[in-house]
Amino acid sequence: LSGRFEAKYIIIGAVSAGMITFFTNDYLYSVLRKGEFEKLSVGRVLSQILRFIAYTPWLLYQVIIANVQVAYYVLHPRMPVEPGFLIFKTSMRKGMSTVTLANSITLTPGTITVNLEENRYIVHSLKPTLAGLLESGIMQQKVGQVFLEEREPPPSTRWVHSIRELSE
């Protein structure tokens, strides 16, 4: 925050931020799991950071694939879109996991998380094939691995095609 961008100031700032985070991790990084707090160690936090770094290229690849698919659908003369809502529920317990999944869905072109309540997702998709990673549970598993969630089977999903059907 000094306005100086020499390497030594950036390094001192990064080290200071890391030390403050380390010493206050009881307040910042405690995780509520089954009604009890679980402390995170430095090793666990570093492990999650490395897992997230490994997840990022996979997500970017999926974004690129979805971009190409959406461009094809939009530029196709018949515009073969079949919009609908995908409803599914996960068993992830950590708030960061559920929010990361919702953001990953929204970052992927052709899908957007419309609602997330109590691990129940409502996702709008331009075409069912664009939500294939959600129906198969692959994206949920990838996010779960980052945040050390328990492995879960593919979710049961339901497709609806109107807002009226959502309330049923």
C-alpha cells in the first residue's frame, strides 16, 4: 500500500500478509464440519492451494470447450438451443466448496447458476449437453477434491423447461 512497486516492498507485503494469515488462521480458516470446528494446518492450506492451482487449468479448458460449443449454437442458421433448468443437490459441506462450484458453473459459457440454497443448485443451460459435467458429477468431484470433501456419487438431476415447473 506504499505505492512503491520495487520487488523488496512487494515481497515484504506478501510475507507480512502470509504471517498475519498464519497467526490468525484460527479465526479465518476454521471449518465447520458436522457441527464442530476443525482447525486447518499450514500444510492443509498449502495442499488446498496446490489443488486449486491444478483445478484452474482444467476449468479453463472446459471454458474454452464451452465457448466453442456456444459459438457453434449461436452461429448455426437454425440456432439449435434447448434452454432449460437443471436441478441437482450435492453433499458438499463446506461453504467455499459450494460457492466455488456455483462460480465454476457460471464461468462456463452456456450455463449459469440461478439459485443455490442448502446445496440445491438450479442451473440454466442453453442446451443439455453444456451441462454434461454437472449431470455426470465430474465438476462436483473436481471441486470436492480441491476442498478435501468426501467423494460423492453423481447427483440425481431433474430438467425443467419453465419457471412454473421449478416450483413443482
